[in-house]
Amino acid sequence: MEKVDFELTSEFIELNQLLKLVGLCDSGGAGKQIVASGEVRVDGKQELRKTAKIRAGQKVSIGDVRIAVLGQKGAGGA
């Protein structure tokens, strides 16, 4: 399983934009299609809202990729 840390620089990021910024797709539109396919999980639950607000501390997974969303400066001392 590939693990990716994403440092959040604002209160939240939309799910489709997160997928784009970590390199899982080429555009926000492609990110929306991935979410619509039902393959994305947020904190272990299927997420179908393309623009769901993802906040620090949440975990997003798709296939064998797991994204840890961190607050500014690593939130966990990382």
C-alpha cells in the first residue's frame, strides 16, 4: 500500500482537488469521475460527493493508495 501525506494549507480541500494535487488524476474533472465511480473512501466509508470537504486528520483511500491529510506543519509533529 502506498502512503501519501498531504499538508493542508487551508481549512479544507475538496475531494476531487485533493486527488488531483496528490497526482492520482490529471484534473479536477477526472477526480470527479473517480469519486463518482465509488472507488474512493474517506475514513473507511465510501464517499460519492465529488466536492466533499476534506479536513486535517482525515484519511482518504483509493485502491492501494492511502492519503493522510495533515494540518499545517504536520499536525502530528511530523
